[in-house]
Amino acid sequence: MKSTNPVFARSEEFNGQSNAYGNQTNPGYGQAPQGGQPAYGDPSTWGTGVSNMPDVAAPERRMTIDSVVQKTAISLAVVMATAFATWWYIGDVNEVTASRLYSALMIGSLGAFALSMVNSFKRVISPALVVAFAALEGVALGALSKYFDATFGNGIVTNAVFGTFAAFAGTLAAYKFFDIQVGDKFRRGVIAGMFGMVGLGLLSLVLSFAGIDLGFFGTGALGLLFAVAGLVLGVFMLMLDFDFVEKGVAAGLDERESWRAAFGLTVSLVWIYTNLLRILAIFSSD
């Protein structure tokens, strides 16, 4: 099964480059390997797809729902811990602590973005890099949440947190109860939308240094439309995550791939949270 999701596309097992046991798939009787010579070999292996070469050892542990839940819980716990620490470090927002807030926001955001790109395109997922990403993402979220709380108040951060987990539960229920199938066109559309929004966000950031405000992240109608579109896209990203977990467990992927699933789920939940925060802020400012 081939994935076009950049988070999962680097997984060799998930993309059919090895079988459920981690072995390379080889041609059987009647199939010609490279070089054009028939692969007759040992008759006992004809038509089975089993090679005469020694097999690569099967993974000792395989990806399960429990392993994905455990790794995701670790990732989210790191996000929340560093977010709380950043919130406490900034303290009350004033002229003195404003520099702390913006420094934490910039360092966390840029660091998390860089590691998200590394994790997305890394062939062998690194648990340490996933945890590092979660830590930097927590720093950024702590600073961002502090800003929104100081600016808009009214429990906006708490409501966004509850809304994020409600969106997760609702999406998971819909995915299972309605037996939603993720097709290639849907997958490509979601990925294109995600990179499109990231590109627009970076463009808006660069132009803001020149005093140009495109309004994508403002509190006007365009900002609300952009935030709602981002929220919907985040829900679709969760569906891709659920699809990866479901197919990965069925394929018997190595347990290490649970960290890839945890990374994807963390990215999706953070995406949903930030857009919910913006939507609530826009309504609070009216």
C-alpha cells in the first residue's frame, strides 16, 4: 500500500517495500527478476514469493493500537509539560515579560517546524526526534496560549483544549462508525491543502516584517474563513492518521512505526488546537 502522506511515505514497510514480517518481497515461479532470467530456484519455493536467500529477521515487536496509544500519550505529555513550563516562565504578560513570550514563541515555532520537516521525510523514524519536536511544540504552544489568554481571556485556552479533544473523539467515532475509507485522491488533497496553508502562513509572516498584512491570521472575515478551513483540514488530517494506524497494525509493521503514528497524531491535534484558538479569539473580539 502506497502512501502519499509525507509523514508516512518514508516508511518502507507501509509502502510495500517489505512484507508484514519486514522481509523484502521476492519474485516467485514465472516472475522474472532484474536481468530477465526466470527465477526457478528451489521448487519448494515456487509461487510462494519466498527467496532462497536468508530471511531478514522479523521484528520482535509489532505495531499495535496499544503501542500507538502509549507513544502518542508520551508525545502529548511532553507537549503539555513544556507548554505549562513556558506558561509559568513567561508569567504575567507586560512590557518586561513580552520579550520572553516572543522569544519562546519564535524559538519553539521555528524549532518545531524544522523538526517536523525532518520527521516527515526521515525514512527511519527517530523516537528522540519525535520527543524533541513535541518539546519545542510545547514551548511554542505555551507562549501562544499565554498571548491569547492575556489578550482575550474568558477561558479561551481551556475551551480550545476541550474543543480539541472533542474534535478528536468525534472524528474517531465517525471514522469507525461510518467506516470511512481514505482514498488516494482524498489523501493527496489533504496533503496539498496542508502544505498550501503552511506556505500561506510563511508568506504572511515574511510580508508582515514589511508591514503588509494579508489578513489570513487577523480577526476579520478572511481570518475567520482561514481558521475554519484550517480546522476542517485538521479533522481530515486525523482521518489520515487513523488510516495509517489501522493499516499499519494490519500489516504488522515494526513497533518503531508507532512513533511515526504518534508524531502524525500530535501534529494534527496541535493544528486543530491552534485553529480553534483563533476561531474562539475572533468570536471573543466581536
